[in-house]
Amino acid sequence: MVFNKKKVKRLGVFVFYDPDSIVDDYVLFLLDTLKEAVTDLIIVSNSYLPNCEREKFLKYTQKIHVRDNIGLDAAAFQYVYQEYGRAFFSQYDELVLLNDTFYGPFEPFSKIFETMEKRDVDFWGFTANYDSEDGYGTSESGYIKAHVQMFLIAFRNTVLISDAFDNYWKNYDVEHMLSFHDVVIKHELTFTNYLEENGFCWDTYVDLAYFKSEKKERNYNIYGYSSYNLIQNFNCPFIKRKNLIFDKSDALYINSGMDGRNCLDYIKNNHLYNLDYIFKNLIRLYNPIDLYQGLGLNYIVTEQKKNNKNCLIYMHISDCKTFQLLDGYLSKIEEHDVILVTENKEIHELDPKVKLVDASDYLFKHKEEWMKKYDYVCLLELKREYPNDIIEIDDSNLIRMIENACATDAYINGISQIFNQNPYIGVLYLPESFHNKYFSNLNGHLWKKYLEIIEKNSCYNNVHKFVPNSNQGIWVCSEALSNIENKDLSLEEIIVVLPFTLKKNVKCFGKVYRSDYMANDLVCMERIMQKMLDEDTEEIVYPFDASKILFHESNLRKFIRRAIPKEVRGKIMHIVRHGEKKE
């Protein structure tokens, strides 16, 4: 069906869900451009809407419905279909059903719809998946048939007036569609084929011919794993939210793990979309660990001669040996303020400029002053973890901390530039150590101590996914200092806890490296990975030992396809990747 009329009567049905019942700016942007391109609009909220949030929707339509999130998006549409009836939908030339799980569009909906009006189709979507292997183990045919993704799908009048469309929604069994898995398996993966069998044809807005293969085992979730390629080269007008918080074990199965961060850089550099909308929503909904890992928020410092920001380096020194170690580095910092504190009288006597005070107490008393005076503050807890062992064990780590934190004025200026260019970063960790007891003790007392601090302060209950910074040092934007509210925390505890309070400031955290340390660490990581993959060793060198499976997953999949009945394949692969579900 091709539209030959100038004015298309188009209905939009937008399904909204937010666990906090907040309508973020990205939703309003989407509705702004959608409203310009549709004749009528219905909004269904699958979450409670307080009056202040409902008011935001009233700008676009009076047809607002609130229901429980039972059956997710598909059940929300069935609810609307039953509420308004077949005759109501049949009067429209086109129905656009969409949800809030993507950011965009990067071009107006009016332009998108105008492009699709020229296509001879009965229904269409932004993207689709093509015939592929059945990783779920539920298909009678043994493979998943090509299907349009349901986060945005449009139906022409030929579909809307049909008995097939009407019967589908009349018989849609919500009671058996309660979970996301159920909706995907029983609805999204089958609905396209159902309409095809009833004589309807489809297409996608994004040209996906480049990615389509005749071999089922080579087809995959294109928008999920190739979003950067789609946006850069195929005029894709959106990015799915989940793409930006992909677990690395999922992302690395197909791509380099850089897809999400590359997308954001491209969107920013080409002014496709306001990144404020994205980060405001992501930071509110997700924990900072998922954002750090999903977006790969590591940065290599480029030294800068000039800087228009004020920076403070705040160091706590516990022993004389460490103070002696500092001497050569402090002489290299002239442009920025440095405050040294200690509880060790001997250090104070060696240099009266080192304040004899409690480190956390002094920080708490001066944080308001520092917030006004400085843009960024470096907090360093320079203490020895192994004072009774070989001195180089601690010296090497302390030198690493200092050189990755504040080696020179030019280096500090480089850190300031990273903050300036990435306004959503509130904290920059220093890189963890790999040598001697530091890395191995991620399974030992350093790791346990980190967990104890987190648990004590109720910051986050899923830190097993994160390798903590065994070095006690961070750079922080000064506004985040306002989050330090507990007077009883030690400086070490403040450094550990502070990154997990960044939601208050709509910030997330990253990690910063000197280029020479990054180069060395890559060699170290290669050696560690080799050791992990060595079948002759049983030594555990990393807390996530199960990740060995990832490197053998392609072979494992081949074995499963050959040896395991198809009805249980999907369950096995899910357990391999995510662990067994606990009831």
C-alpha cells in the first residue's frame, strides 16, 4: 500500500514505563516530534503517573491511560485496542505503535514517515532481525524467522481493517505473556510471520541489506550489536537505551565492546541529538558500574600547557617513607594548590607545611570553601598496605598513584580537560595495580575491605561486577563534595563511597590513565589472560574466573547445537552467560 494523498491520517500510540514514574526530557523530545507528524495520539503509561508527570503528557493529548505493567508493551496496546475498538482504528490510514526504550529520533518523524509513505508495504519498522538460529530453543522450525522489532512498528490501513489484526488482539493471551521473555518469544518473534501468513508485506526504514545473510547462523541482532555502523553509515535515527549498558560479556560476543561509546561520540560530534537527554536518563536508571563498563569510560590523559580551571590536590600521608617519596613530585606542581595533611607528628616536624590534622575532619570542614574555590579536587590516601613487607611493593604502588593522579602541572591540566569535555563525569578513578599482592588481592583483604566499606555505607549491593581501585585516590568535580554528609567516614571510606553518590549530581564515573601506564597495563593484561586460559594452571588470578567461558563460547555453541536437544539449548546458553536463575 502506497500513500498517494497529501494528508495521511495517522494515529500514534505511545507506551511509557518508568520505574520511578518520571517523564524525562528524552520522552518529551520524542513526543514533540511525534506530535507534529500524527493526527491523533494516545499515551498509555504502564507505571503510576503523579499529577506533575501527567501534566507533561497533557501537552500532547487528553487520551492518557494508566495501567499496571502487566504484559508490557503488547498488553498495553491490547488494552487500548479493546478500549477504543476496531472501528476506531480502522478509520486511520496508519497506526504507529512505539515505546520509550530508545533515544531519538535523530531526524523529525515527519521526514521518516514521508520517506516510508512511498514504500509499497502493509507494515514497517525501524529495524528487523532476519532468519537466524534459535538461541531460545522454542521454535518448531528450529530457527527464528525474520521479524520487525516492536519498539516502533507502523501498520497501514490494509492491516488495521483486517480480520487477522482484529483476531490477533482479541485472542492475545495476556495471562501467558507476563515476563519480558514471554513477550519476546510468543509475540515479537512471531507477530511479523503471522501477518505475512495472512498476506501482508513489510519493510524497514533503515536499509539492512548490507547485514542480511542467507545463512541463518550469520544473522544476528543488528541494532543491538551494530548500532554505531547503523548510525554512521545507514541513516539510523535512533539508539536503543540497552545498547549503552550492554554487559561486556554480551557485547564482546560479536563486537569490540566500543559500540555504545562510539555511538555517543558520533552523535555528539555530528550534533544529531542532545546528549543531556541520554545521560540524565541513564544516570537516574542505572548504577554507575554498569555505565562505566557499558560505555568504556576510560580516558588517557593528554598533557596541556594551559588551563582555565582551578584544581586542588589533597593528600593524606601516613608515614615518613611516603613523605620522602613525595618530595620529587611536589616540586613539579606549581600552578595548582596542594594541601598535605597527616596525623604523624614526625612528618609535621620534618615540614610544618604538612598540617597536623585528621584528614577526613579537615576535608569535611573545608568542603564548602573548596566547592566555591576549585573546579576539581584530587583526593589521595597515601598509605602503605604492606608496611612489613618488601618496601618496593608499596613504593611501586604509591608512585603509580601519584604519577596517574598529579605527575605535573601539564598532566593535571589534561585531567581538567577530560572533565571539561565530558560533563557527565563526576569522578575519575586512578587505575588499579597489577603487581605483586595488589592484583591478586582482589580476592583477598583489599577486595574484602572494599566490600565492607560499600556494605557499611549501603552504597550499592552489586559491586561484585566491578574491579575496585586498590589505589586510594580519585579526582572529583567539586560539586560532588556536597555528597559527603557523614562526618564519621575516614578519607579512605570517602574515596570509596563518593563515586556511588553521583546520581545526586547527575554524574557517572570513569577512570584515568597516563599513556605509559596504559601501555604497560595492556602487556600485563595480556599475560593475565594467557594465564587464565592456561588449562594447566588452577591459580585464580581474577575474581571473575567464570569469564573464561566467554573465550570458548563459539566452540561451546557449536557443541550445543550438535549434541543438545533444541528445546533446552536456549536455557543452557542463558545459564552459561548469566548464571542459573534462582527462584
